[in-house]
Amino acid sequence: MRTALLLARHGETVWHAENRYAGLTDVALTERGRAQAEALGRWAAAHAVDAVWTSTLSRATATAEPACRALGLAARREPALRECDFGVVEGRTLAEFAVTDPRRAEAFLADPVGHPFPEAEDPRTAAARGAAALRRIAAAHEGGRVLVVAHNTLLRLALCRLLSLPVEHYRRLFPRLRNAAVSEIRLEGPTVSLMSLNVPCEP
């Protein structure tokens, strides 16, 4: 039976507006991020969503809140959907990191999986936990349509794993998931299909 997962990155936060890495730090939405969440809520109300799951981080739960309100559903929180831990780069931009450690910054850009940031979570581990979480959610709502609100890097890594794409190329294959835009995958047994990517909730 085919299950649709509607994947959305959370709305904009202060750190993301400045292009700073936000992993496990609980960063609040900006005013624009809250408006993006409201747009996602209106989209969900018009697109037959059966359930809502989120990361445990507040920027994801706050983004899902308008959708839950519109649908009359309670979000279910999944710790395995949390963002990657970015180690020493947490709260910094890549440019700032490159100033202090240009060799490691260059190695990361060449191969972000083989050369992750110092003290960061192994991207392969993050890809496995994200993909496994999405498969568990799909299995819990077989034949349904589920909104999943999570994070940019975690979702890109999980997409590579689910679609049998090389994880080391996640930054090139999926350069960016837009805030509160929707990407749809469909799972039918072991088969996963990408149906859409970065579809905005409003024109």
C-alpha cells in the first residue's frame, strides 16, 4: 500500500536568516518563519493530511502548530527527526569557520561525509536514523498522507539514503530545502519515489 510523506523544513530562524548552522540548539522562529508556518498550515488544510509528525526541536514543532490547528490533529514528536549535531560549527557560518580552519572547511566542501565538521555527528549515522524514522512513520500510517516537519540537513541525508543516492553528494543533489516548502515522497514496500521537491505553500 502506498504512503505519502510530505516533508517540510521548519520556518526561518534567526540563525538561518544569517546562514548560521543550527543543529541541536533550540533556536526560535523569526517573524518571517512564523508567517511561513501559517502558510504551511493553510496548505495542509487544503491537501488531505491524515497525521502530523515533527522533530522534538521547537522550531519544528512551532512550524507544525498552524497545520495541527487547521487539521484538528496533535503532532507526534520523533526524537530521531532532530537535526544533525554540527559540532564546532554550531552557531557559526561556514565563512567564519573557514577563517579559523581553512583546511577543514575546504575538506568539508570537497566531501562533507568523509570530512564532517570537527566533533559533529557522522552524516552516515544521521542519514540512517532519519531514513529509519521516516520508514517507521510511513509504516504507522500505511496508505495515508503524513506531514513531517524536520530539518534541512537531516532530511537531505535521509532522502539520499531512501532514494539510494550517494550520501556524500547530498549537498550537490539537494542544495537546499526551502523553509516550510513541501517535498513529497511515496513509499510502497521497499520502494521510495520522489514526487516533488521544494513546492512552495503559497505563490
